[in-house]
Amino acid sequence: MNGLISAIEFLTIIPVKSKNFSLKNSVVYFPLVGIITGSILVGVNMAAVLVFPRMVADAFTLIALVILTGALHLDGFADTIDGIFGGKDRDDTLRIMADEHIGTFAVVGVFSLLLLKFTLIYGMQESLLYQVLVLMPTLGKYSMVLAIIKGRSAKSDGLGSSFISSAGNVSLIIAGMITLGCCVFFLGVNGLIIYLIVTALTLVLMMISNRMIGGLTGDTIGAINEIVELCVLMVVFVLVR
């Protein structure tokens, strides 16, 4: 239970405090935090749509996602975009990613990401919306587990190095089974397909990060989460009718 509370404490702004915070023990619970996050988003959307048109309700839902996660992964995405498009080489890319200031590439990247997410959420069939709101953060968190356990650190310090390889394959299997079960429960065979696509995409993003900066950082892990969440929306929008 302490591991789950640690995961909630790290990944969200939900006011809980673990007795003995542990990065290693929290990783396996990431998908469960995704399910909790998605359930809260469903509640926000259900409440908002009672008062506002669906477009406004969906906007509130996306804002709730950003607030609930403390913009943690979004910040990592922004830093990653800045580093990738602004860095001249590996060291320069890592330096830019570590800089606390946000550049033009980051602003454009975050705006584009949120615009695409909102457009896809608003364009989603109402019969699929609530399932997708749960699956999106759940698969995003699963992708982080996969990256953390199977990736290698690009730096010897920082949050990423503390996380990467901090948990073993058993944690990955459990997290994967939780995620797969959620996918199949909501979308059946299509859920299995989405799970496999997300797994493949995560591995590809890890390979790209390895090639560009020699591994993963906390920022690139957060970016993977954001890209996977967008991918889930796009795949469901196209695949499930």
C-alpha cells in the first residue's frame, strides 16, 4: 500500500503522504494511478457537461488532467522538445533540457500537443469518451514503467537516473497485465491492439532517445507519457467505430 501511495504522491497533486516514500516500490503501481486519474477525469467531464456545452466540458477535462498531474509530464515534454530542436549535439541537448527556462520550441510543442488532445477528445464518440479518458492516462503510465525498467539512463544524476532500472521485470509484468486487463475490459480486441501499439511506440521512442542523447532522462520519460497519451486518442479515434 505504501508503494501505491508513493506513486500517487509522485504522479499527482492528490494530497496523500507516504510513510516511507520509495521510487522503486512505486513503479508497479503507475497504471493504477492512471486508472485513478482517468476516473477523476470522467467525474469532471460528467459534472461539467451538466452545466456547459460538451466543447467546454472537454476543455475543462483536459485542464483537469494537466492540473491533476501537476503538469509534471508536460514539463518533461516541453524540455525534451527544446533540447531536441535546439541542441547541436548530445551534451548541448542535455544542457538545454536541464535549463529551467522554456524556449520557443517548447511553447509551440506544448500548444500543438494540447490542441491535438483537445480536438481528439472533443471529436471522440460519446459512447467511447469515458473509456478513453481512463485508458489514456493508464497507458501513458504503463509506457513510463516500460521505459523505466527497460531503458538506460542518459545521465549519472537527476530524477531519471534514480528511476531507471529501479524496478525489475516482475513489476513490468504486473503493470503490463493491469494495463492490458483495463484495455481489454473497455475495448475488447481493439484494446489489445492499442496496448500492442503503445508498447511498440514506447520502444521506438526509447530507441530514438538512446540514439540522440545516449539514453533516457526524467524529461524524456515524461515526454513518452505525453506522446503515448496522444497516440491513444488518435488510435481510438481511427480504429474504434
